[in-house]
Amino acid sequence: MDDPQRLYISCAMSGEPNFNKDLMNQRAEELREKGFDVINPAELDLADDYPRRWAGYLGRDLDIITRENSESESGMDIDAIALIAESPWEESAGVLCELLAATKYGIPILDSKTLEPMQFGYDVWAIPAGADGESAQERMSPERLTMGGDD
């Protein structure tokens, strides 16, 4: 991949102080200072004219990640995911969904600090159970997602 220009920030939000928006906003500013066009869900949340349930935010974000753009070299609207790895992303059903979609569409996943490709060394579905004992498969079950889970 050539140098990514448009990055989508992915970060655990639910259950975090201020939904990790301070960290996301800081990282977006740092990336913009480096010349990147950044899509920051924390900023998108401010632009929403109505409150959404968890699944509504996730649907919006997955639409952004998977949106095709025939004018871009990759064919996608974003060039890479910038994962805020210091957040508890492995316990976030939202982040796991974003990473799964990115992987499915061939979108690179970069560490948001170093901009190096993330090396997971395992299948996202094999992530150990979270603090609440739920596995990734349980956290992302169709029943949980349609019920608007709190993660």
C-alpha cells in the first residue's frame, strides 16, 4: 500500500471515561498535523442530530469503513484503520466489528501512534474472553447486536 491519506480512527469507547473521546480527539489532531485526512467517530458523534443506540453508531461506522470510492486507488473511501492500541480494543465488540470489516475489505490496520501495520498473530474470533467472561463470538452474536448491546 502506498502512504495512506484517509484514516479512520478505531478505539474502544463504551465503558471508558468520556467514551475515550479525549484520546480520540488528541490522536486525530496528531494525525492531521502529519497531513492525514482523519475520520474520527468522536467528532461524528457531535454532528449527530439525534441520539443513537449502540448498534446505530456501529452501523454508521461500518458504513464509513466499507464505503466504496471508484476514484480512489484502493477502491475504498478510507485508506487504513488507525487503531488506538492503548485502548482496551480487544474487549470492544465495536472495534472487533470494525477490524473484521476492514480485514474483509482488505483495508490495512495501522497502529495510530506509529502508523506501522498491526500484527495480531491470531484470528480476531479467537480473542480470549473479556473481563465479563464473554467471548468475541458471544459479544458479536446477532442477538446481542440487534438488541443494542452496551459495548
